[in-house]
Amino acid sequence: MIRQRAMRWAVLSLIGLILVFGYAYAQQTQTERGQSSYMPVDIIQPFAQIMARMTAAKPGIERDHMALLTERYDLSDRPAQGVTMDRGKPLQEGVRVKLPAGMTWERLAAMSPDQIRDQNLFPRGFYPLPHPNHIDGGFVFPHFEIDAIKQQDGRDLKRFDIDFDLPDHFLAEFPPAMYLSPRPELGDVSQGKLISLTNYYEMFNGLLTPRQLEGLRLLLTPFPQQQFNATEDRRSELPSIGSACFDCHSNGHQNGATHLAPDNRPQQFRHRIKTISLRGLNIQRLFGSQRALRQLKISLNLNSARPISTAIS
């Protein structure tokens, strides 16, 4: 009986000590509360020095990347005869992946997978294509998109550290055609223009419903993004208000703009992604670099290819 009472008092004393120390720790934690829950951006150089350093490194980065592209691919301009895009830009033809010296597709087809692996003959053009600067990543826009947005909206999407890497003849025609699925009789409503925040209202007022017009406005509104913002970690010479959805998905289609998959893998293992078209989005209901968004809320019916229903949200 005495032993049980002693054990009970020992347990109660231990609980009391835990409560006392817990209260003291809580008070200490409260007084040592940090200024922010977010990790600060550690800028250890003035922006002018950052820009000068990256601008100086640009020629070497682009030279190495272009050497990789030319080693893997035939980048020559070989248009297909009689096959064009909406406004007549020709499609490219022919196999563009290069084989190792002395190898042919017929010889490669006759080899077993083990032989191809052991002799390191797998065509490098089928390896994952790296970002123009894979270490930093980020949005990179083709020059015609940069020029059009700068002229129309006054925003500069040019990066000082790298330029877009693929030749124009491999990219979609610019600006892409756009059709309204509820009004197929109107044909290409883009009028050969790039739809932007400065011209969308005059072009679509009276053709779209108020909800659709507001949805289009949001797709054209720029928001701060890692490479285009007002802080010192940007990659634009001047502070920027950001980039918009349609900066990549020009007229609801695509312009070849590239980025790295925004996931939690280490930077060097992220995939380079190319802007995908929004054409036919209401049919597939899948969107995203990893096809991770199962459904998008329909707010705007646009089609930049053919007069079938396409949802963009």
C-alpha cells in the first residue's frame, strides 16, 4: 500500500514537472517568435553585379547548349511541300535525330536492346532535352513573343542571362489563329494579332459573354513570377510586373516557350517542359506539365485550331 502511494506521488510529481517545463518552453518560444514563416531570398550582391556576372556568362552557356543541340539534332530548315499551318507557315519534315557516326537506322533496328546499351548507341536525340540554362531554369520566351508584348503592353520578357534556343522554323506560326467555338461562322477572330491586355476588350466585346470576357482578361493579366518580378532575383533588366498565362499560351495555343517542371525534384533532375496548347482542353480535361490537373472550370470557350468546343479557364 505504501509502495503504491509512493509510485502515485512520483508519477504526479513527474507530470507536474512536465507541465512546468512545458509552460516555460511555450513562454520562451513565444518570446522568440520569428519575424516571418518564409525563408528570405539571400541576395549577397547588388543587382547590378548579379546582372553583369550573368550577362558575362551568357555567351559560354549558349555556346555549350548549342553544341549539345547540334550534336543531337539536324536543325536545318527543311519545309515539307504542301503541308502548312493555318496561315501558311510550312511544317518541317524528315528525321531530325542524329545517329552516332557510321550508324544507320536499319543497322540500329537490327540490334538488340542489350547491344545498343552496351555499345552506347542509343540516339542522344531521344535523351531528355535540358533547359537552355538548366541550373537556373525559368521561363524563356521566343523573340517574336518578346517583341510583340513589348510593343503592345510595354512589358519586357527578355532575360539578360539566356535567350530562347530553338530556331523559328520549328515553332508554331505566330500569332496563332483563334476561333470561337460558339461562333464558328466568324472564322479566325484574332485578325492576325496577338491577343493581349491592351486589345482584348475591343476585339471581343460583344462576342463573348461577361463571364467569358472576364476569364479572358485574367488569362492576359501578368502576375509576378520568379524570373519576372520587381525583386533582385529577377532575370529581367528592369523590374517587371510579371508574366501572364497567354504569354506562353499565345492566343490559346502555344509559342514554344520553355520552362522546368515545377515539382519537388532536385533542379538537375527536373524535366524541361514546352508550352502545351490549350486546344481541345474541354475534351481531354487534363492539363499541366505532368497532366496533374484533372479538370478545369469552364469559363471561356475559345478554340485556336478548329471550330469545336474548347474550354480554357
